[in-house]
Amino acid sequence: MIDLRALREHPDAYRDSQRKRGASPDAVDALLSADAEHRSALQSFESLRAEQKGLGKRIAGAAAEEKQALLERTKTLAAEVKEAEARVTATAAAFEAAGKAIPNLVADEAPAGGEDDYVVLREVGERTKIEDPKDHLELGTALGLLDTERGAKVSGSRFYYLTGDGALLQLAMLNLAMQQAVETGFMPMIPPVLVRPDAMEGTGFLGEHADEIYYLERDEQYLVGTSEVPLAAYHSGENLGELTQPRRYAGWSSCFRREAGSYGKDTRGIIRVHQFDKVEMFSYCRPEDAAAEHEQLLSYEERMLQKMELPYRVIDVAAGDLGTSASRKFDCEAWVPTQGRYRELTSTSNCTTFQARRLNVKYRDEQGRNQVAATLNGTLATTRWIVAILENHQLPDGTVAVPKALQPYLGKEVLEPKK
RNA sequence: GGAGGAUUCGCAUAGUGGCCUAGUGCGCCCGCCUGCUAAGCGGGUUUCGGGUGAUACCCGAUCGCGGGUUCAAAUCCCGCAUCCUCCGCCA
């Protein structure tokens, strides 16, 4: 939810933001007029209601015959109040719908445009050069690390088993991510992955991404696509106090995505799957600290990628590709040798006050007033990283070197076929 | 799956149609008193919205959520949610 007061005062900033996303600035004017209508309905209701309450008080203490006269009067008034209230309800619904139609205000620094208008901030490491590289599926299958055929047999396409060292490799990576998170001040969390509608709604995932989400109709619960959802909803309706330091959480969870509309894309291997595991960083902080915290989250992502010894680049995602809640987003993309291009491994978003306003997460400022907090999230490791690890660290004989940072967790330096 | 109980201000509680403008205690904030500390005394303290670019003032909403009855609902009625207890079933 955007800041309505700010929108009233600076509607042009929001119109510009809409244009930058490639969305219509008319939505801003629709909201402004819905707001005006709602407020005028509210005012007429409130004055009628005030009169009704005043009369009610007089009736309580009135003598018998005066009481009769007053009762006559209040009966018609009651009808008017009811009608005014109905108008308030109707205009409020229209107003809310208009409000939800507007995504977060895009940061000034974010590039304008769509998916292909990102700006490359830096490239780190040398693009791996391998003669005749094998892809992760071929490597993983040969080494007994993953089994997509049986994944499909049991669950359908885009499902897989991580087997043997493959399972251990993922655990090693996620454990390392958790350890790094704890070292950098994150509270480790294993959250629920089934959530109620208000949690999903509050994090802004029921808008344009509704098709992406698994929904369990019998139980009215959603399977989360990221632990961002339960971590954001964790403090919903709460006041976090002074919040002089960011409040940081690291969630380890399975994630579920329907991948509707991605037919034919990345059908080979485990790049795009319906279920994967992830360690996600999540921060609550003051809005004025959010940009700095965003840089911090990005640096932690890069630290993890460097521990995996992967060549990657950092992109500043363009406004049109931001998603509803984000005002700015950085992706880290690792080099994938068999594809000859960079693929997204991490994503960190600054949602400013957009999520927290919906979820009603506050803090107390120096004057003791309640203010809306800012929220940020970022990826610290996911199943997809295995793709980049296998492909970049493959050796000519078909084995895969284990990055040094993972060796203590995995107990071996090379992944070899089972004898 | 079934039965019962609960849900009121940060916490604990009072409140069974109009004197609720939701009381009290604790906590917290401000002040007074005061060698120091503690205690004591006085005042303040739900949240959201509007008037309104406002920490004052006024108005409205808000007693888990949504409906209903009524001139009037924390209070009565219906539905739902969550938590607790018990019974049944179960990995």
C-alpha cells in the first residue's frame, strides 16, 4: 500500500513512477477521485452520526412525553445514518481497490523501462571457460546428485529428487548461508510455509502474481513461494519500538511456485522448478535506513556467491520489472557456461514502507510517534545455485570440484560418480 | 471430527441495553517532593481517520472479525476466526 498522504501532496511523483514502470498514470487520478468521494461520504456520515449520538444521550435522561417526540425524530435520523453508512462502505471499497492498483513508488535511482532495461552495476570474477561443457542435468545425473525422471514420475514435470551428495550439497550450502546470516546479525528462523490469506495479501503477492501461487481451497491456505511471506507477516500488527538498528531475520524454507505461463521455459534440469529450498534474509528498519540496509543485503549475497567461487554480475533491475512491493531491486546473476549467459541466483528488494503499511508494522520515532517501518528482503542461497556450482566447477573428467567453503560441510573436495 | 470455555487500552482485569466520554491495578511518560536510592503525591497514557501542511482543539470509527435487532450495543441474536481444555482419530 502506498502512502496516501504523500500521494495527495505529490501526485506528480506517483504519476512519474507509474510511467517509469510502463504503467498508466491514470491510476493515480482514479485514486485521487476515489479518495475525495470517500472522504465526502465519510464527512456526511460522521456529522449525522454525531447528531444521532447527541440525541441518544438526551433520550436517556428525558421525561416521558419529551422522550416520545425525540424518538420520532431519531427514527428518521437512524435511517439516514444507515444510508450514509452504506455510502461510506461503497466508496471505501472503491477507494481500497484504487489504492491496491498502485504499486510502490519507484526509487529515483532505479532505471526506467522493462525487463531488458536493467543496468549492469559490476561483473565479478572471470566468466568460466570450459571446453565442451556439460550442463548441470547431465553432470548431476551422471554423478548421482539429482534425479528428474523419478521426480516427474512421482510428482510431475519440474519436480526432482536431490540424491546422495546432491542432497548433502544443498544442505551444506544452506547451512553455510545460515551460519553467515547468524554471523551478520540475523535471527535464524524456520517459518511456516502454509499461510492464511491475509499474510499472502499483506506481502503483496495476491495481485499480479496470484497465478503463481498454490492455494489449498479446503483449508483456505496458501503455500508460500518464499519465506519472505511468513517473515514479513511475523510482525504484522506490531510496534517494533525504537528500531534504531535493523531487525534481521534469516528464514530457511521450502518454496512453492506454480510457474504458470512459463511453459517451455527452462524445462531442462532444476533451473525452474515447482519446489525448492531457500535461505532468505529479511529486515525491518526505519525508512531512512532502508537504502543503506539494501546495500548491506546485497553485500551479503555477494559474499555468499564469492564463497561459492562463482563468476557473477550485479544488475539494477528496471522499474517495469520490479514487482508490486519493491521500490528498487538488485539481482545477482551467475555465469552459466552451457547457456553462455548470466542467470539470476539472488534478488534483493527494498520495499520501503509499502509492505509494512499493509501489514501494519510500526516503530516509535524520537518524538514518541508511531511511524510505518520499512522492509527489505534478499536471497542468501537456493537450490538453483546448484546449477551454477556444478557447471562452473566441473572438471574435464566429469567430476565436480567442491568450493572450499563447502568442503567442511560436505566432507569432500570432489564430487565423483558412485563406484 | 465432537463438546465446552475464552477473546475488553502495552499487560492483568471490571463492565448483562442509555450515568461507558470503557473503570481499576501494573507498566510507561511528565512534574512535585527529596543528601542518594526507594517510597509518596499530582497529571498523562488504545489505535486509526477527518477537520488540517497542526504534539493544541473538535468530530467520527474502534471492546477478535462480519452481519442483525434497537431511537440507542462492549452488553442481546446469528455466522466466522483464533486460542485453551476435554473426547475421538491419527503420522
